[in-house]
Amino acid sequence: MSPVLLHPAPSFTTRRRPVCRPAVRFLPFCPETPDPTAEAGPRAPGETGWCKGSLEKPAADCPPPQLRSARAPLVGIARLAANSPPAETRRRSAEKPEYFFLPVKSILNRCDSDRVPFDWTINPYRGCEFGCKYCYARYTHEYMEIDGGEFERKIFVKKDAATLVASDIARKYSYQSKASGGMQSEHIAIGTATDPYQPAEREYRVTRACLEELAKRERLSVSIITKSNQIVRDIDVLKAIAENSSLIVNITVTTLRTRLARLLEPRAPRPDLRLDAVRQLREAGLEVGVSASPLLPGINDGELEAVAAASSAAGALWFYSGVLFLMPASAKQFLPFIQKRFPKLATQYQQWYSRNGYAPEEYREKISERVRRIRERLGFVPRPWEGMRPTTRPAQMSLAWDAGAISQLQQADVCDEVAKFWQGTDARVKRATGETYQLTLK
């Protein structure tokens, strides 16, 4: 008897059942015998002898395929986006983006952050065809489980905008904002995360539909920001709003150089067309200012005075600029762009923005001082939204961990990111009282 088997073997015999090995027929197999004359190493797709991985015969140059695990079901805005039907378009260009109709329950979105001068936002679209390389709002596509790089290629058109504006104003809006101590109406900002006059507006007219509803009401406080001269199409409805409510318009002009503008903002109108829009809006009696944000270190920061002078000549009432704020979703697109188009600046941008969304404070302070001197020299009036928020001085942030504060930060919404864009690039904040203080959150 074997020393390993201490007991006699049983008298019955074990019957083995043959089992067929599963064949994954939808995957091409590696060759049974490798070609001895072929070169070692992986082959490019389409070459003779190339194959995908096989579950049966993995090899060095033919690894087993990576099987995708089941994904969690989509919820919220991601599920709505995934089920959004295509929107018909008359455009025939091969470079046109994909358009979808996005069903939403509300179009007036609350912004509770005390770091921005508005209480509500209206963004008629999700995504923006202008495709600005530095756009901070790319992260909004990630909420829909879509990569930020698709921000200018997948445009979502919000359905029933006019009806939603009417119902939202009736249900949500207050004519006594808490920020002003009840002295002013709550402020609505249009275009904080997408340009309301991007090319899609010519066809779908969602922005105009929203403006027409706002024009039916009185005592509202509204602002709109755009890079497009298409806004002059709506001068009639903008004047109607301004007759009964407070309305301010901001036109963004980041450079006067057409080639640079085309590089940074590929499908936005030329700078001269935007300045002409400023002129037409001012001739119509509307309050208009110019934003030179974002200011890109080493790229357009040398034009600040020239852009301000051109804005003043066009009739702009106010002028402002802030240094680039770069969110992670935007950095993925912008930093490779800098490496390719401005290689001499790539190292500096990596040092400044790879770990932080802000440029160094010293640089931001210098730009802030330049803007202040420009305003004084050219006679620009203060920005209309200065003083829309309380004048109380914020308490210095404690260095100790605070569970409540951490919880609030974890629950922060889009408004927090919008806030960073609006005032995160300024080293100081100036209130209506003239008080100036250092920001406590960097």
C-alpha cells in the first residue's frame, strides 16, 4: 500500500464527464503555431498576423482581452442625457456637433454661494460649440458621465425653456434678496456655464425664449455674458427688459489679435465683431461692459491695456479681467494645448496649475493692480454687481479640521465652481463700502 494512502482505495470507480472548453468565437484567435519568419512583438491593427487577445491561447503579443465589468446604472442628469433624443438641425457641415434635446424640470438654478454676485443662473444649453481651450465649465459634462473633451461636440438643448422660466419665476424668485438685506431683487445671471449665443441659438432660440419671458415681468435683476455678436439680434427684447427691470450685459474680449482668438476660442466670433456688438448695444441705450477674462499668463496678458482702450472706444461702461482659473476637467484639455502651441510656457503652466487651479497670488495681485490703474485712467465706472453681497468681513478660516465644514464642502454644487471662476482669480475683493481684504480661501 502506498505510504500516502493509508486506507484501501474504494472499490467503485469515478466516472469522468468530458467538459467542453468554452470558445469565444466572437474574438479572433491567435494562430496555432507562430510564424517563425515573423518579427517578434505586437503588430499594428490590420497587419498580417495581427489578432486580438484570446481567452484560450494568450500569448506575449496576443494577451487575453480586458473584459469590461458591469457599470452601475445611470441616475439623475446622466440618465436624462443618455436618453436624450437627437435634435434635428439644418446644419450640414461635417464639423457640426451633435445636438440633443434635454428634458429638464427647471431652468432657474439656485446659487447659494456668497462668493458670487448672483442668486440664480440660467444656462439655456449644456455644452458650448465655441470650444474655448481654457473653458472652466467642461466639468459640467462630467456630471452627465461624458468626458469634458466632448463639451463642444455634444450640445444639449434644454426643452420647454419659456414655460420653465415662467413657472420658476412664479415659484422661486424673490424680489427681496437676502444678500441685499431685502433692498434689491434677487439677481439672475445668464450664461455662467455655457454661452447663451453660441451657434445653436440661431436654430433653437432657447435664449431668446427665456428673455421674452423675463421681458413680461417687472423689477427683475438680470445680467448676461457672451462672446457672440449674435446678441444684437435680441436688442428689441433686451430693451424691453431694461425698461422694467435692471439689466446689465457683459461681452468677453480676451485679445484683439484675430489669429490668437481663433487659436484660443476656435468657433467664437472675431474680437472686432464683439467690440462692434458693444457699440451697437450702447447705441441702443443698454448698459454694457467688457470682460477680458481669462487673462492667460504669457499669452494675452500683454494686451490688457490695448483691450481696455478698444473697449472704452466702443463705449463700454466698465472693464474687468481675472487670471486664468483652471479646473481639473479643463486642465486635461488646456495643458496639452499649451505644450503643443506654446511649448516655451509649458513648464511654467505645469508648475502653476498641475496641483492648483490658481496662478500664484503675487502674480494675481499685480494683474489686479494693473486693472485698477486701467479703470482709473480710462474712466470706467465700477462694475454694477459690486456691492450686491453683504459687506460683513468673513472670519479667518481655522487651521483645525471641522466636520461640519467638510460636510458642506462635500455637498457643494456647481455654484462653488462658478464662484471660483468669477472671483477666484482676484487677489483681493472690493466691497461697496470700499473695504478691501485678503481672501481666506485660496
